Amino acid sequence: MTTTGSRWRLKGEYFESCNCEILCPCIVRGTNIEPTEGHCDVALAFHIEEGDLDGVALAGLNFIACNFTPGPMAAGGWTSAMYIDERADTAQREALEKILSGDMGGPAERWRAMTTDFRGVHFVPIDFRVEGKVHSVTVPGVMDFSVEPIQIPGRDDAMLLSNTGHGVNRDLYLARGVRAEYNDQGMIWDNTGKNGHYAAFEWNWP
């Protein structure tokens, strides 16, 4: 149930890495297309450039969602864990927990509705970096992810997918995992060489 009476917004940079071959079929909304390997191992990392919940400033913080889906993403049954920047103070932690719980509306509401095994929110050191077009995130002892753009042949521009069914942004740059290792909460992945995306994101509620 969505909490009423509160307003929040988040704006910044995001990237993801999953175990599908390039190109991931799950961005086609409203279908039951199987992931490449029949299941999905995906991490979505976010850096907040601007944002707040009821006046609690959230700029400069990071968060990550790690999900396993046993079949098509739209079919549900997800196993999920959330990670929030340990630099957040008490008020910021509470604000991000509320947003990521799904109780405040927005994309997290849809994601949590499809989650049947939630393995908690964890406060950890998150190093999120954008160097040129390469996006990376590390959490010591938990994950090390980096994606690079897939460029248009003969040009310096990255390939762009437009009007997709993705929950973060309808327009996504196409990328490849350079490093993509995760080991935590009973989930172990190595998506190196597999599908990735990156984009700006901007969420507002209501």
C-alpha cells in the first residue's frame, strides 16, 4: 500500500549488469520472454545527484538492488537484496528505506510486489564511479561490477535503445559487463561479458 502525504524525488545516474546475452529480452514489457539462461541474475546500481524525501536531502548517496528471478522477470518470484550507502545518516537511511520498500510508490513499488524472498537492506560502503562512458560499482567482499558501452561501428557514440519497457528509463544505452561478480545473501554470479545498460534516471512521487 502506497503511503500518502509524502513527496520524494531522486535524480542521477544508474547502470545494471545481468546474465543475459546481449541483447537482454526482458526489456520488452508485457511479455513472458524467457531470459537467455532461463533465469535472471541482475544488479542495478544508482548514484543520486539530486533528491529528497519530505525535505531530507539524499544527494551524493548510492544504492544497489540485486535480484534473482527464476524465470521471466514479469512472472515474479524474485529473490532480492538492497544495499544503501553507509555514509547516509539516520534520517537519510530511514528515507531511502521508505522509498526502496515500495510503500512510497514509484518503481520500487512494482519491484517489491514481484519479490517473494526479500533478504533485507544492508548498509555498506559503496563506491560508484563514472569515468567517461564506463560505469562501475564496488562493495568490498560483496560485488565488483563494471560495464562499458557498445559503440556504433566507426563512431564514438554508444548504441541507444529507445522506448523500451524498462522500469528505470525507457531510453537505455547498451553495454557489456567488463567485471560483474557478486557473492552475498546466498546468491553468487559472474556476469562478465554479458548484457549491461546505463542511463540517467529521474523518479518523482507523487
